[in-house]
Amino acid sequence: MAWLMGEMIMASPAPPTQYQVLYRAAMKQAATQGRAIMQNLVVQASEGLSRAAAQAFDEMERRVLGEASRALIRHEASLVENYPQALLHEFAQAIAGDTRKAATLSFDALELMGDDEMQESVDQMRMQQIVASQVELELAELNSLLCAVQGMKTMPAERSPLRPQVYVRSLRSVTMQSPVSAAVRSRWLKLMGDALGRELARAYKELSVELRMQGVEPAGFNATPSRDAVAIAAAPARQAGGPAAVAPGTLLNLKELKRLLSGDFDDQAPGDEADARATDFGLTVPAAFEVLQEMKQVDQVMHKLKQRQAGAAHADPLQAQLRAHAQSHAQSLSLEVVNLMVEKVAHDARLLAPVQQVVRELEPALLRLAMNDPRFFSDRKHPARRLLDELTQRSLAWQSVDAPGFAAFMEPLHQAAEVLLSTRIEGAEPFDYALKTLEQAWGEAQRRDRHHREKAVRALLKAEQRNLLADKIAQELRARPDVQAAPREVTAFLAGPWSQVLAQARLGDDTGAADPGGHAAFIADLLWSVQPRMSAANVARLARFAPLIVERLRSGLATIDYPAPAAQRFIDFLAQAHLQTMSAESAQQRPAALSTTLTRQELEAMFGENDAQGGHAWLGHSEAQQSGFIDTDYPQAPQPLFQPTQPATGAAALAATDKGADLPETGLQQGDWVELHMDGKWGRYEVTWASPHRTLFMFASATGKQHSMTRRLVGRMLKAGNLRLISGQTVVDLALDEVADEALRRSMDLNL
């Protein structure tokens, strides 16, 4: 693929409100352009298909081309309608930095793909490269303007929401929705792909002109290759040799990788590799761990690892020795896949440098395993795969090597790496034992965190169940005519705190009572007491019953641990309303309605009006304390999208691209890692739990600190830039998907 503008440095920031509006307007305009783009593609492709049909010598091909042309005209309306929507969906994912969609292919899904699907993936990759080469200059200018309008100092090319790959994927997506044969669709895509580059270049120019007319000045930029360009350009260098190369480019392609995952190769006995590595410890894995545990000196372990690294420079690389001993195509291909996987994992910017180094040090052990178990990397339950998953995902808990707990995390990891490098035992056993040993070493912190988490989860589950029922009760109350006729404060109170009281009473009742606690019947008494007009007899009755009404309110609110100050505000309002009614001289002089100066927002803030969709979910004091609950109204100070410093690199650059992401809050999954900005500082947290209805989320740090919040607050923090998604996809999953992408790139000249 052509070289794209990989990093762009901003010249001067635009006001935040202005560039947010301009940026969103540009995205909307780009999606709208999709309609005209598709109309032009249909016209050009249809004409091209008709010409090709007239010139075809083969009768079958002539019929297919003719049908493809006619079908394209029939489906023009749906294609033109759907393409802008598909683009908008892709733009949203790109803006969010959703790494779940980072790779073109899914490694896990490859085994189930048919030949036609693989060929379509190859055709899509070819189309992307052709289109990218045709829009390089126009895209460079547009990316520079987009970088400026976002107020960003850098924007990796693969994160540009308007990159050609997005348009190609959207094109393939909408054609897949048309009920036509694969043969017809492939001919559509070929001619549409030929025309897409010209149309996209024109669209890029229009967007650039529009942004310049709005006063946007292009950011300065450094030309660096995109990730795809780096991968393609680096292939010859890897083939030339080097300590980390296992003859890439000679075996791996999409078809061969699928055969490996499907087990189509004949298994052969591994070659003799006894001399591939000397052993420093005994033959059993437990014995090796015991020796290291008795040492309790990480310095000695690190010294051995450094000696091993230094010795590798003066000896034939282990990879070359293993390759020479490979006795089957599957073994050779497995070595290449493992080598690429380790390379991808070790270069993941989310991992701290010591973790990246441990992954590299484990490569010889993983390569030896590949000789005996060629498909271990595709089995999620394999001890070696689980070990890689555990060590990489757990390490995401720390933002720096100096963070508390990181050294304790690394100590047993170094010990496990040394044993795996030293053992002569073949197969999965060493990795299984290493994994169990690591889990035991990390277990104390896990048990502590699990205890607190389980206690918090119980509280949050109870809160969600109550909030959902309270929302249903609130809807029923709002529909009642007598509630609708009540003052706004009373309606808000009944639909807020009192619906929680009713829900709590119903959930806690095991007798089957129709109105446990009598809280529902009390509503009629409350509404009666705030009538706009009363007879003299009722005024006298109100004077007697007003204290009882207040007492019932206090006792009901106490069942949900409602804050006393908030309860007192409503009681004060009620007392004022009662006093106003009782102080009137006659029924004719009494007010027709109670007046109020409170706005709807103030009413909701006062009474916490219920919202089961993750808004003002009510948690009692003990529930909030157990789960570290953050109130939905927690103030959000927008974080700047950039700092006036040099371009960031590594994990910092990755995080910078995610600032301000509009990632749908429902997209957060258990196990994801995020960064939260609270109390003036950033912290790294894992999404440890999401409630069944996804109205509540819980986060925990490596030190055991935990927070919970509503879905609405998650969305607010995302939009304010106070929450960043660090890992939407596991490190190993992403690395393997990138291996599949590498196989796809190496299949460009193949007919699958």
C-alpha cells in the first residue's frame, strides 16, 4: 500500500467547541457524499459490465456479466440508500478507536471460512491497495486538516476515520446485503473498485475545500508509513535473515494458514532437538520452580536471562536449529506463525517494556512447543495460550514500571520464564505448571479483590433489580390522573424516591402481600394533603394528620437509606404547602395550585428521578460505599485533546488517539481495560463487572481500588475525554488477527 501520512503535528489549537462542531460536520458530510459516490459507481460499473459482456468470447461469462449489469441497475436504489449509513457506522467505529475491528480478518474465524470468502477477502485487500494509491495526495491534505480540526498533535494513519479501507469495507458490506450470487457480486466489486479511487479523490478534495472555507489551517505533519505499509515493506528485511526471522514469506499465506488451523496436514514426529538448548535445571518442572523459589532472588534470575540473551548473539539462532529439524510442512509453518505472533505481541504499545521483553524471551519455548503441538496458538484452552493471555492482560493494570505492585507482578513472571527456557520436557506440561504457579503467586491479591468484588456485585445486583422495578412503578404512577394533577414537586418525589420505597418493599416481601408496608396506600394520603382547595373540616383534619404524614415519609425513606438532607428538603416543601392551606381564611381564598420556582433539572437533582436506562439509578449509602459508586452528576471537566509537546509514542500515543472517543458505553465488556480521570489524575482500571441489564458498571485497579457508575455517567465521561478505552481486544487475540492479516497480504498474487 502507498505510504500515508502516519503522524501529523498540530500548528495551533482551535477552540474546543468550534473544532468539535466542525469535526462532526465533516463526518456527516463525508457520509452524505456516499450517496453520490455510490450513484457514480453504479453508473460506471454497469456500463463497464455491459461493455465486457459484449466483448466476452465465453458464453457463460457473457451471461454472468449481462446478469451482473442488469442486477446492478435493479439494486441501485438500495445500494445508494445503504452506503451512507454503512459509512456512518464505520466512521463511528474509527472515531472510537474500536480495536475490536482493527484487523481485516479474524484469526479464529479463518478455520470456518470457505474458499469464496477467502477469495473475497483477498479481492478486498487488492481493492484497498489500488484505491489507496489513487488518493494518496488528497488523503494527506485531508488528514492534515482533520488533525488540526480535532486539535490533535498526532493521528496514526490507521486511525483516520476517512481512510480508504473504511470506504472499501462499506462498499463490500452493502453489496453483501444484495440478494445476488457470489459471481455477480465479485464482478460488481471489481469494476466498482476500479472507479472508487477517482470518486474518493474527488470527495476528499470537496471535504478539504469545505474545511478550508471554515477557516481551518492544515496541521504540519511528518510522513511516516502506516502500519500496513510498514508490514509490507518489512517483509524483505525479515526474509534477509536476523535473529527473529523464521523465513517469513516462504510458507505463510491464507490458504496454508487455514489448512494448519483445520488440521489438514499430516502429523509427523518432531526431529531430534535435544541439542537445541542446554538445560540449567533438573528434568522436572516442579523441581526447577522449587529451586527458583528457594533462591528468592530475582537478580540471579535476571542475570541468567541476560546471559542467555548475550549467548544467543554468538550461536546459531534457535529458530534456525528448529527449522532445520522440522520434518513436516505443518511444523515449519507453525514456527513461522509463532514467530509472527510473538513479534506482534512484543510490539503491542499497550504493554510495558519489561512485559514485552518477557514475551520475547518466551519465544524459544513457544517455538519448541510448536514443533510438537503445531496448533497450540489456536486453542484458547491450551496452557501456553492461556499463559500468554494471562501475563499480557494482567500487565495492562499498570501504566508505568514504577506503579505500585508492578515489581511484585514481574518477579514470578521472570521465574516462570527462566524455567520454561530451561526445561527439556516437551508438550504442554511445563506451560500448565508455569500457569498454575503464576496463578498461585498472584492468588493472594486475587482472593482479596474477589472478596470485595463479590460483596460489591451483590449490592449492585440488588440496586439494579430495585431500580428496574422502581422505573416500572414510576411509569404507572405518572399515568395516574391524581398524580398528574399534583404539584410538580410531589409528582417528582413519587416517581423518584417513593417508587424506590415501593420497589424495595416488594422485593423484600416474602408473604405475597398486595401492598407490603402500606406504602402504596400512603400515596392517596399524600396527594390528599396537597389538594389546592379544602373544606374547613378537611383543614382541621389536615392539621391533625400532617405530623403523621411526615412520620410515614421518614420511615418509608429510611428503608432505602435515603439521605436525611434530601428527605428534609421535601418535608420542608410539604410543611410549607400544608401551612399555606391551613392559614387561608376560607376555601375561596385558598390557592388553586401551589407555586414553584424549581426547574425540571432542579427537581430531578433534588429527588433523583428514576431512570432504569442507567441514568439516576438510586443506590443507598451502604450500597454505594461497598461498590465505590460515583454519582451520575459527578462533574466532568473536559480534558484537552492534546498537549503542546512533541508527538507521543508508544502507549501514550495510543491513549492520545482515544481521547474524546464517542465509544458507545454499551460497548464496554468485562475484561476491558480503561483509564479514568478522577480527582485530577488518571488511573488504570479493569471493567470487572457489568450488570445483567448493563445499567451499572464496576471498575477495579491493580491495587484493589474499585468504582461503580451508571451507564449514563460512562457515556458522559467518554464524551468529556475522562474515560479512555485501552484494550477492547486482548493482546494475543489482536496479535493473531494481525497474523491472519499478514497471511492475507502474502496472498495477493494467489488465486484461492
